[in-house]
Amino acid sequence: MSPLRQGLTRLFDAACAAAGLLCLAPLFAWLAAWIALDDGAPVFFSQMRVGRNGKRFRIWKFRTMRAGSKGSVITAAGDGRVTRAGATLRKFKLDELPQLFNVLKGDMALVGPRPEVPEHVQVDAPLWQTILQVRPGITDPASLLYRDEEEILGLSDDPNAFYRDRVLPSKLLLNRAYLMTRSFGRDLRLISLTIRYSLFPKKFDPDRIEGIFATWSRK
């Protein structure tokens, strides 16, 4: 990506994040109140992730697990740590909305490979080096295709191993392929699809998404 395109993309991301935070302020307040009434404070959750060039940053989400709960960084279907409010937030991906603050700050973009926790990142691996050349994002092809990841992991006897050995490598390859053919129009398409399936999760069709990505890879 040329410096000019990078600058224009950054300007677009910052403008959209600022507008989104302003327009969604009432929703933020309502969700914060719901979380507090359901499980008390705090209403936000933060975690260290690995961003562009291996730089670590703190990602923000609405809290969906019980306050003070500990355990695996992987969440599978049926995880008892998830609160009642959290289950709904996760279903509609509303817990990800505070990452607009990360976009506004510059740690993230609207579209880019989802940032992983440090223990899942191999900064010296060639595939990871390719992924870490770009700013991580709120959505990407992998997170869209694996939007039902918790259900997939719930079918495994060892969700952590299954994620590390099967799901994560698949995500990395998918994102690398996308970065090779990325365009502003396709980024907009990804944002549109992400919003659509967040609002209407029951309409999610992984076969259709795979077909779209396959078409992109041939062009």
C-alpha cells in the first residue's frame, strides 16, 4: 500500500470512528447500564494485543464475562464465565464497539487482521511478519468467516489446542491472501457484510462468504 493510500485510509478510519462514537453514544450508555445492572462494574474489558510491527497495545471491549473471572483466553460455546448480558453482546458483536476508540487512537483500523494475544503470536515466523506489517482491524475476512467461532470451538475436546493448531493458521492464511488483493472497495464490502451479519446473525451463510472470498482471490 502506497504512503498516500495509507494516509487516506487512516483519515477515513479516523473520521468513521469519530462519527461512529458520536452517533452510537446513546447505545454505549445503554449497554454500559445493562452490563452494570447485570453483573456490576466494570463495564469495559481491556487486554493486551499485538499490533502493527509487533507493537503491543491495549484493546477495549464491553465486558461480557463475570467480573474477576480468570481462565483461558479462548472462549468456546457454553463457557460459564459469560454473563447473561454478555451472551447477547457477543451474539451481535456489540462487545467490539469500544474498539472504535482504538481506531481513533491509531492502534487499529476498521479493516485489518484481528490482533491476537501475545501468547498466540510468533513474531519471527514469516507468515506472522506478513500479517504484522499492517494495522490490525475490527473486522477482516477471517473474523467474518469464523463469526461462529465459539460454536466451532465448543465441538472440540480441547478448544485451546484446536484454535492454536487449526483455526488460527487458517485465519492467518485467509488474511494473507486478502492482503495480496486488498482494495478500498473490498474493505467497504467487508464492513458492510460485518454490519449485516452482526445485525442479523441468523442470516449468516459461511458458504456464501467463502464464495465471495474465492472470487476475490481469482481477480
